[in-house]
Amino acid sequence: MPGDDGEKPPAPAKLRKPKKNRLVVKRGTVPPSVFLHTVSDKEWEEFIAAACRQRTFGRAKYVSVKVLGNAGDKGRDVEARLQAALVPDGWDLYQAKHYEQRLTPGNAYPELVKFFGHLLANSFPVPRHYYFCAPKNAGPELHDLLAQPDNLRTGLLSAWKAGSHGLKDHAAKLTPKMKDFIDAFDFTRFRECQVVDLLAWHAIDTNAHCKLFGIEPERGDDPEVPAQAEAYEMTYISELIRAYTEAEGVPMDLAEVLANEVYGEHLAAAREAFYAAEGLKRFSRDIYIEDEFKNLLEMVLKGIKLKVKSPLLKTGLARHDAAIDAAHALAVTDSVLHSRLRGGDLPGSCHHLINEKKLTWVR
């Protein structure tokens, strides 16, 4: 409704959504899928191998991944084993083709002729899957053939007989024995491994992925400090209350601390620091595989422990202040979180150490 003066009341202010933790490409850096167009053949093979090392099958991973691409590789650019021994159906073959264009049947058929020749010669056992990997993926024609295995078989045999699609010098290899072998072979083993999947697997190792592609982890907004203390805060808050009680010489509870101007302000500041470090903890969890926040806490503990344990410190608040001062002065450059630290993170980490019962203020 209009106000008394006839004017409409102002529209309510829009609340800004909290900024989330995320990975962003550095300014001036091309997207990962484009960057892969520029790498060498060898770098492409190494990238595929690195991605395969992170690939999971439920809870399982490849036991062994090796780049073989070189003279004498027998058509195996990357060999990924599901178990230690090289046995039938116990490994996957990744064929790395780094071309400027999408893969065509003319690119694939010569590789398949080589593959079947080695299978028939017992050079290696039958793989579970044979993956074609190219920076621009398979073109429409090869994509359709891989989706229809019988058509892929027919297309290969027709090209082989005709000497087309790069098979002009291979016609003599299509012996009756070879044809029978191909007719009996399960062509569903041949698959396309798309770049988007390789990138997703590679990104599981955040550090390596960011380093290779010039990607920076961007820290979002820290969580707001709730008006009421949460249950998981009570360990460090209880330890602070013990320190306040020691300083006052009379028992205090949380309600009395909050009602006290001096201690209430100190507790509020401690909670702000705790939640600053909590923001760093969530950033670490969202971005990295390893528990980098836990690693940081270990660094902080080692850096402040000697100060906190000094026999010259007689009270809990003195130990608290010594820990906060020491944490402020630390240079934790060995931590991958170092470049994303904010003002309250290291002091707040002291309260997280209390929460994890790695420290106490009151003896």
C-alpha cells in the first residue's frame, strides 16, 4: 500500500547469495579441453595415464597404469591393469590419437588391424575394453560405428578387403584364420573415451589438475556465526569458560559469560575466529582430496606448542593469548591452503585444535 505521502514504500533489499568454494581458470588461461589440443603426442599419453590412475570403479581403481607408447608398444599406448597380473579381461587398453581433427574410421581401422594381429599372435591377452582417446573425440561416423559393434566389424572387414581407409598395404593380413577370429570377437569391447571423462578423472587429483591447467581454487564466503552456539562448538567454548572461571575465581556457565561484557565480547571474538577457520576447513573439504585442513592444524600445533606449554604461563587465558599470538606469526607456506588464508584462520585454528582435544588452556 502507498504511504501517507502517497509514495510506494521501497522494495526490500535483495540478499546476496553466499559465494561458494570453486575452481576457476586463471585469467588468460585457456579451458582445459582447449589446452589439450596444444600438447604433444607424448604429453597426451601421459595425461591419459594420469587420468586413469584416478579413475574409480565403485571403490576399486586400476592397480597399475603404464605408458607404453613407443617403438615396440604393440599398439598399446596406455596399459591399465585391474590386477597385478596381465590376464584376459583383467586390463584396459587406451589408444591415444592426438590429431587436429576428430577421429575417423580411417584413423581407427589401421590400429584395429594391428591390434588383431597381436591378439592372434598371442602378444598379449584380450583386454576388457579398448578405448579410443583423442582431444577432439571421435567424429560422427566413428562414433556411430562404436555405438553399433556389428557395423564396426562389417566396416572394418569391408575396408580391409577393399584396401581402403588406410589399409592398402594390409590386405594380405586378412587370412581366413584372421577373418574367423574377427567374426568371433566381441566388438562391444571397443569404446570411445571422451575428453570430458578424462578431465573428470584427472580432476580428482586437485593439485595435479590445477597445476597442469592453470586453475586456481577460489574460496567462497565463510559461514556466518550463528546467534546460538552449535553443538560441535561446545568443546572449545567449554574450555574458554574454564579459563574465564579460573580468571574470576568463581564458577561461570555460558549464560553468565554471555551476560558479562568483557567475557561475552571475548567469546564472541573467539567464535568469529572459529568460524573463519571453519570456512577454511570447508574450502579444503570441497576442493582437495587430502584433508589439507587437518595437515594445516598439525603445522599450527607444532608451531605454537612450545609457547603454550611454557612453564612461565600460569593461567588458561595466558596460554590462550600465547597460542593466538604464536599462530598469528606462523608462516605456513608448506600448506597448499597458504595462499587462501584469511585474517582469522590461524587464530581460529587454535580453537579447532581445542575442539579436537589436541590442546587445553587450563591445566
